[in-house]
Amino acid sequence: MTGLAFLIPIALGLGLAGLGGFFWAMRDGQFDDLDGAANRILIDDEDEE
Amino acid sequence: MNAPLDHASLAAAPAVDSRFTVPGIKCAGCIGKIEREMARLDGVQTVRVNFSAKRVAVSHDPAIGDEALIAALAGLGFEAQPVAANPLARDDEETRRLMRATAVAGFGMMNVMLLSVSVWSGAAGATRELFHWLSALIALPVIAYAGRPFFSSAAMALRHGRTNMDVPISIGVVMATCLSLYETATGGSQAYFDGATMLLFFLLAGRALDAMMRGRTRAEIGALLSRMGRSAGIVQPDGTLRRVEAEALEPGMLMLVAAGEALAADGVVEDGTSAIDNAMLTGESVPQPVAAGSTVHAGTVNLAQPLKVRVTAAAQDTAIAEIARLMDEAGQSRSRYVRIADRASRLYAPAVHTLAALAFAGWMWAGAGWHQSLIIAIAVLIITCPCAIGLAVPAAQVVATGALMKRGLLVKDGGALERLAEVDTALFDKTGTLTLGEPQPDLSALPERAQPIALALAQHSRHPLSRGLAAALLRQGTVPASLADVEEQVGHGVSGTENGVPVALVRPPVAEATQATRVQIGKDGWTVPFADAVRPDAAQALAALGALGLQSRILSGDRIEAVAPIARDLGLFAQGSVSPQDKLAELDRLAAQGRRPLMVGDGLNDGPALAAAHASIAPGTASDISQQAADAVFVGASLMPVALAVRTARRTMRIVRQNFAFAIAYNLVAVPLALVGRVTPLIAAIAMSVSSLVVIANSLRLARAAR
């Protein structure tokens, strides 16, 4: 029984973290340009430092 | 991104955001080039390319105008058009709200299910009670949040004295929740929070899918409206000029339209002569000369000289806004199956309520006790939820349109797929449909020394023949000669001088049967004839249509002599010199015979026929009006997407019918079981969800259908 006192909050916390992550991603526009994100990896950085 | 950052000035200048549609973004290189080069401009703070939407967002100093940014993009080789500040954000918000609700419901469902599994596997006493309370703690806020779309829609329907699909869902969810709370509070053995959250999750997933599909159609309408000029220079009574936003224009105002500017409102020319590019509205690529008294429309471009235009209709009353509105209404739902599903679920909802009430009354009368009777009634409500029927159509259509889009065919709405599946006759226009529609010059008559001059002259003109000539010469590797005094006279041609010798590109003196242009150098002159090439895979596509049982014919507005050679090559029966009215009459005649014609055409003269035919497809090079009228648009040089569209549409309809049959069979089995009390609310929720999943999985088979 004492195990539950830890495990249930952990399970719920992980679930909430996932949900919070999804909400953040939506607000942050992570899903706005899915094809673009796949292409950006191919762009060469040309930082002139 | 890589702009030299000056933080002090950055903080001082309030940035302005401008958005542009840039259809030419095709690869990672384009993203890199635009973001790198644009960010180097003075006053530009950030540049962000949205590859999926083919848009560029620029945050810049207010001192820089849109024109300068467009010119900068053009310098990089990208054609750009400004976009109004997201006029359709509201619809986007709707999809986002559904997505958020789906995520919350998914979270609740998984956690409640986790607790339920331990209850089923034998947790008893204090543990069970604890788990029930925990479930209630999770489920109540989740249901309150994720259930809102259903509750508000049900409340709306009830307030108007009607009932819809959301009413039984809402009642079922609320009653299951209340009963579970009662069970939890009294230490009962069963709670149905799991069933309620699961139901919400799967219903919301279906809704979100549907909203995404409609969002895509809306985006196309937004692209259409973005062609309209966003502001206009208004001549004040004292003669000064003031910039006015397109929304604030009113009939009676006097606009000064500069050369190269897009009109922001419909109007009548008061002063000035110029030429107007109507391609956006009519597909006619030859500029139309205008003078005082001519009517001009929003979205068209003034090509030559400044014009003074008296506004007759502005903002929402312009011709282009009217087209967008018609398109939006058409997209709402012409789908017969969607209507059937809607009507079925409208009849269904009262039937479901009656059935559940009867179940409750019947079991009470049989002496089962109010608790047992209520559980059975809830199970009946949930299990008969018509979501499988509601999903049967949109799920299949979303998958099919997505698969076709990857093959270069854009289907406007689900109803179009239904009508495409039913066609049995195909009528083709000739120019631009069976042929590529781009005039290809025959350069054999043009001596080599004349080619650089012809290219230099052609590059100065927007006339379609000039463009065709320039493209063909550039392909050959010709380098343009350097000319002086180049001038274009609209309707006549281009003239200039090379080392003092007058040169010109003009219309041939005699009107000939074929299209041609004449290159003149001093006293010498050569006529360059143009021809229109047949699409490379036209024969295969027509054979594929034949294999699907469609009879193909040519119905062209061109003279029969021009149509005959192509008809002979492709082995088709052809009619020439057909007026738009005749095309309509022919369609009526076919409809009277009980046939369902598919019209494939591109020109303005095909517009009425495209709208009247049972189904219609237009090539991407067609006039915008024709594209709006058509059910589907295909891009590229291949004609095969036409055959592919019909084949995929038929497969989609087969899947839709399977989905319907499955959903009905499911209800025929499940409802009697629920009525006799063999089904708990949880099993009902699982059964309902599985039935929805089966429908979605069956629809996903269409993803491979377009191959």
C-alpha cells in the first residue's frame, strides 16, 4: 500500500508532464511547419564569426 | 537569424510583421537562401520561412514597405505576394481547441484506465475505494474540459428545440459521470469514469480530423483573397494622396492605381489609359486595354500607366470576395453521404433517447431496481452513439484526398470524390487540357543572328507568345542581345534599336490560322509560328479512363480543323466550334440520357460547363475562375491524375459503403445486447471506440490506393 503513495503521484506526474509538453509545443508553434522542420536539418550553417 | 545584431537599435525600433506567400519554396536550399539573404537587409530583424504553408514571415522596421521586401525576394528569384494578417485565425483556433481537448481526454483516459485495470484485476475494499476516488479526481476536470465542445453544441441544439448527435453523447457522459460519483461516494463496486473519458477521447479525435480537413480548404480560400490589393492610394478632395487599407475603402472613393499595382477594389476607370492583367480572374493572359469608363476588378494588376479608378464595390462586396464566399459555401458540404449521415444521426438521436428511456422503464417494470435499470440505459445510450456512422465518410475522404494530393491532384471537398466516383463519360477541352496550353515556337525559320535580338525583345513583354519564345530561346542557350530604346505598345508589340538599326517583335500583318509572331530587323522579317504540344501521357491516361469504363470525347471551342489532328492522334470523337452554351446543352443532353459526365477543361469558356457537369477537373494552369468551378485541380504536365482521380474516388466510395455497412451491422448486434442488459457501460464504451477505430483503420487502406 505504501508503494502506491509514491507510484500513483509519479504516474500522474508523468502524464501531466506529457500533457504540459504537448500544450507547450502547440503554443510554441512546433506543429506549424512539420515539412520545414524536416528540411531545415539540411541547411548549412554559414555563421560568419 | 544570422543578421548582425545590434541590440540597442533592436530594442528601440518597434518591429512590424509582414507575411508573404512564396509558392516557389521547394527545398531546404530555398529556406536557407531566403532566411540568410533577407536577414542581411537593413531594418529586417527576423525572417522565418514556413515551408508547409509556403509562407515567409518578416519582422522589420516600419520604414521598409512591403514593396521593398517583395523586390528583395524577387531579387533572390522568388515571386512573392503579401498576405493580410491571418484573416482566418478563428478557424485555426477551432482546430487547436479540439486538439487541446483531445490531448486532455487522452491523458484522462489513460490514467483512469490504469486505475480501472487494477480494480478489475481484483482490488477490493479500501484500495478500490481509493482508486475510485482518484479516478473521479482525474475524470471530473477532464470531462468538464474535454466535453465542452459536445455540451455547448448539445445546449445550442436544445435551446432551438432540436436535437443532434451531441445530445445523446452529452446525456450519456453526464449520466455515467453522475452515477459513477454516486457509486464512488457510497462505496459501490462499479464506476464508469473510464467509459466516459474514453468515449470523449475517440469522439474528439474524429472531430479534430474533420476540422483539419476543412481547415485545408479554408487555407485555399485565404490564398485567393490574398491576391487582392491590401491598400490603395486615395485621391483626397484637395488633390493629395492618402494610403487607405482595403477594408476601409468605400464606394465613391477615387483610387490612384500605379503601374504594377494590384487593385484593392472593384471600380470604373475615370481617367487614364492602360492595360489590365486579368489572368487571375479570367485566365486570359492577353492584357486587356482599359480607358475611361472601363470596369476593373479587385485582384487584377494594372500593367502600363497609372489609372484613376472610382470605387464601385469594396472589401466584402468585390467580385473576388464573392467567389471566395461561394467557394466556402460549396466546401461546407455538398456531400450526399455526409448529408445522409447527418440526417440519419438527426433521426437517430431521438430514437436513441427513446430506446434508452424504454430500456430504463422496461427494466424498472421487470423489477430490476433503479440502479441496474439506469446502468443498462446508460449502456444503451453509449453503445448506440452514432460515431462510427459519423466517421464513416470523413475518415475515408480525408485519407483519399491526402493520398491524391501527394500525386498532384487537389480535391476540393469530399462531395467531389463522390461525384467523381459516379462519372461514366469524360469530356475534354483541347487547349491547355489535352495539350500543355503553352505555345511552343518553331524556331527553324529564324536565322541564328536574329535569335539574340528576338530573345531580348521577348524578355521585355508579358505577352504569352513572347514568354513562350523567350523560354524556348533560353532553353537553347541563346544570350540576349543588348538593345536600346526598348518600348512595349500594348496590343502591337515590342520595338527597340540595336546599334541604330530598328528592331521589333510584332503581330504578323495578315491574320493567320495559327498563332505566330514576326521578328523584324531593319527591313528583314521572319515569321515564327507557334504550336501547342499534346501532354506526354495523354494516350495512356485516356486508355486508363477507358479501362475504368469511361467514354472520352473532345468538346472544344476551337475550329474543327484545329481539333481534328489531335482527335485523330488520340483516337477520340471530337466536336469543334462549341460555344459555352453548346457545352452546357451537351451536358444537359447527356444528363437527360442518364449519363454522368466528367468535364475536364481549363478556359474561361469552360467555366459554366465545369460548374454544371456532374464532376469536373481543371489543370493547375487554368484560370482561377475555372479552378474554383472545378471539383479538383491537377498540377504538372501529366494527364494521368485525371484517371487516378476517378479510380481513387471509386475506391473511396467502396470504403465508405463498407464503413456504413459495418457501422449498421455493429448497431444491429450491439443494441439488442445492451437492451437485454448484457453490456456494462465500460464494455459499451470499448465497443463503440473499437467500432470507430475499425472504421478509421479501414479508411487508412486508401493511403495506398492512389499508387
